[in-house]
Amino acid sequence: MIDLRSDTVTRPDAGMRAAMANAVVGDDVFGEDPTVLELETAVAELLGKEAGVFVPSGTMGNQIALRIHTRPGDEVILETDAHIRHYESGAAAGLSGVQICPLQGEKGILTPEAVASAVRPGNEWDPPSRMVALENTHNRAGGTIHPLGTIQAIGQVAREYGMAFHLDGARLWNASAETGIKEADYAAPFDSISVCLSKGLGAPVGSVLVGAKPFVKEARRIRKMFGGGMRQVGVLAAAGLYALQQNRPRLSDDHKKARFLAEGLASFSAVQLDALAVETNIVMFDVTDGRSAVEVLGSLAATGVHMVPFGPTRIRATTHIDVDMDAIERALELAEPVLN
């Protein structure tokens, strides 16, 4: 099986399992798990923020930030295909009572002008524009990277209008690996950032939410409220630390595999794909011969190649640490009769 459904399907290698087995643990709700504390400090330092809190998922990290930065009835500005809108089970409304103002971006990228134009004028019938959230890299747009200058300009708009600025940085590590821009530079304009350990980094679970110390203190309370308080969780934090140290430096390899995969797929007659548009580890393509994505995926799965649907004819393939270049070449060989 060649599993290209997501970079969340990876499994801990022997070194990561050893780190987990040897982790020193304590009760994290009491703030006594030394491995968790080490992870939180390490991520906060990488992102240039004062503190961090370990959470079970990227969704929880995003939703804690929403809860802190907003009040019920507020509005959150984000790109229309953002993860917060599509893949978090309506949590923004359900947990924080806020509504979403979706803006159409270009390949998932917003402009400061679009954000400024969406800010409510403050009439008594308007929901207050309270927060702007970006996603870097942008999943549904195909792993696209927000330019740093654009981020900084949108951050200036947020400050001008008194709005909080949050980053869903689930794959921020990939953006940094591709551009060479430090994570701290990407993170600097934001009030809060959630980064994932279980996607490109290959850890089995977990994200870290970072920000100023008062924000993180409140985040720990909201984490408990949302059911995310964990006990002897250093065994998972150890996997995150290992991932940061061992797997973060090799993320650019996943991007090379994605470009190779994209070039191969683009050569097939039933595929529409601009291989040059692939920036990180996500490849999006459309089937053009009248078949649905689900139908094609069924045929691919029968050969042992697994991807996921992202629309009626759109398919996503994601490269990761558990699929090497030989497997990518084999995937293309198996996919050719299905897509040619």
C-alpha cells in the first residue's frame, strides 16, 4: 500500500518509539510533566513567543485561540477554504458563538486590501470584526505558502482595526523549509500560532499553541474546558521533541517527492495539473475524462495507491516521511493505466 492520503498517516519510527518509551513524565494538568514543559518551551522559542501549551490537535489549538480572542456574536475573517471553516466540525459557532466572514483568496492567499474591506464599520447591527486568521501553508489550495510581506501587511490591518491575528500554522514547518524563512519570522506578526506535530513532522499526535504568557495561561484554562487536559502525556511530547529534532530538517525531501509526483501525474492524459504550482508536500489535480474523483480513487485503491477526494473531480495526494522516492515512482507506475 502506498498511502498518499495525508501526512497524518505516518507511524513513529524506532527512534521516536524509543524516545517515547524513555520519556520522563508527570501530571501535565498540574504543570508537572517535564517532557511536556520542554516541548512547549522548545516550540515557543522556535516561534519567537513567550510560552506555549501542548494540545491534542490542531483543531483544538485553533479553537482555543478563537475562544480567547473573541466573544459570542463576533465575526472572524478568514479565507473561504480555510481549515477552520471546512474541517473543524462547526466548532467556531458551537464552542465560541462566532460567525465566519469568508473571503476568496488567490490560491488561498488573502490580500490586506480584501481584509480591510471586510472589516465591519461598527454599526449596532454589525457583528464586531474581532479576529483575522490565516493558514500557512494552505491545505485546500494545495500547500501554498503565504508570502511574508503579505502576512505583515495583513497584520498591520488587524492592528489598525483592533483585531486579533491568529495563524493556523499546522504546516508552517513546511513553509519555512521551502523558503528558508525562519518560523519565528513568519510568526512574529501574529498574536497566537498553532503548529502541528503530527503532519509533516511525523509525530503520532499533538499540536502546540503559542503566544504571550497571559494568553497561554488562559489557553490552559480553555484547554481544560474543552476536555484537552492531559495527565502523564510526556510519552507523546517526547515524540514531538524527537520530530522537531530529527524530522523537521528533512521536510524539503517531501517537497521534492511532491514535485516529482506532480510532474508524473501531469503527463497522464486524464489529469489536469500545473506541476510548477506545487510549492510544498501537497499535490492537487483534477480528473478530466468524465469520471468522478471517487470513481478514480476506487480504481487507484485497487492498485494499492491511496489518495483522497477534494471535490467532484479533484484529488489530493500528500507526500510524507513514510513514503520514499521509490514508492512515489511505483505509485506513478501503478496510476498510469488508471489515469492515462
